[in-house]
Amino acid sequence: MLTELSYEKEDNRQRSKTLVQTDNLVVLVLSDRGGRKENQDAWGLRLTDSGELYLALADGLGGLAGGREASRAAVTGVLRALDSVADEGELIPEAFKAAHESVLLARQKDRAKSLMSSTLTLVEVKDGFCRWGHVGDTRLYLNNDQKILFQTLDHTVAQALAAAGEMDPEEIRHDPNRHLLVKSLGNDNPYPKPTLGSSAERGEFDLVILATDGFWEWIEEDRLSSLAFPAVSCSENDYFQVIYNLETELKEKALAREPEYDNYSVIVVIVNKKNK
């Protein structure tokens, strides 16, 4: 069994890249502090002996003290739940409860950070299917053949306005309300229930992508598909190039508009890999 925590892999730039490879999938991870003083994103990975992959990606609220601690508490809570929940059908909801409780506990330990809160997206990939849950605006995308098949809808004011027809969904990316969450871990009692989902058919996707708002704000969906797609058929030595291309485009766009741009994290899971 393999377990990875982002904050155990960070170097002095608070940055992490890792590569996990099995016969059935490849996982690429990039997380960076961007133009901020610290990285308030956190990710966790669990690969079981029987082949289930669990990925958690969280983003602490940057406008509140303790965002860094909140995201890490959320991920730690998820990993604990994976060890303790016996009913697979209840695993994702119970993991969110554990993550919420973990953030609440972190708040109680430090009164100066009593408003800390975090987003969280959790996905399980197994045998060509996936299940997921999310709270906040850390997104999950399912991609096939350079097309986005599915993306989660943010729990934000901007997303609610789009759903009401007050703006086009494409405008969410740069709307002033895009960061105003209506649901986050640690910020509501009883705990904010995640939105749950699952893939419909075995093998319908070739990429699973998780991204915090600091990433998807700059990389539009069509561009994300075209930049990530080469990973499906590239060789092991070229995986770094895929991540490098994503990051290079993000930095170019972000620096042109916002020098103190947000932390950014993206996880790319390659499934149904095509050999060259």
C-alpha cells in the first residue's frame, strides 16, 4: 500500500511533483505556491494493494488565517477515514465527515485561526470506473480523447449565478464572485454534505484531472484537454514535459495579469493508457 502526503514532499519552495506508475495507471502531480508566500493547497494519495486509487485535493481559504493548516487537516482526515471505514458504499461520504471534523479540530487548537476552512475533492479510480465527492471549487474533470466529458460544478456564488442564468458559465473564471464559497469544510455545522457522482461506463475516460481554482482560473477546459492529452500515449520520459507545458502556460497568463497569483495544483491520472 502506498500513501503520499503533499507536505511531506515539499522542498524549500513549497512545491511538489511526484509520479506514480502501475500497470493500469499513471499519476502526475504538480503543486506550487505561485506568487504567494506559502502554498495553501494540499493533496493526498492512497494506492491499495488491490489496485484502488484514492486522490484528495484541498485548497485552504486564502482570505482566512490558517488556510494551509485547513487543507492539510482535510487531507489527513480523508486518509484516516480510508483506514477505518469498512462499508465501501459509504466511504466517500464518511471521508468527508472525517475531513470536516479534522478541520474543526485544527480550528479548536488555535484560536487565532478559528475561521480556517478548506475545499476538498476526493476521487476513487478502480477497474476503469471512478467515484467522487466534492465541497467547494476544487474541480474534477473526466476527459476522453481531448474532450471534457464531465466537470464538477463549484459551490460558489458565481456558479449559482450561472445556474440561475445571470451569467454564462464561461464567465465564472474571472467573475469577482468566483472565490465566494457557499460550502466549505470547517465552516458549517453540521458538516457540509459533498456533491457525489460516479462514472457511468467502464473505460469511458482516459484522463481524470483534479485542479484547484488557482489552476483552472488560468487554463480553460479546451486548452487543458489539449495540453494534458499527450500524456495518454507519451513515454515515461515525456511525462514531465506534459506537466511542464501546463505550468508554463499558467505562469505566462498569470504573470501578465496578477503577479501575486494564487497557489495552483493539478493532478493528472492517466487510465486506459495507449502505447505508442
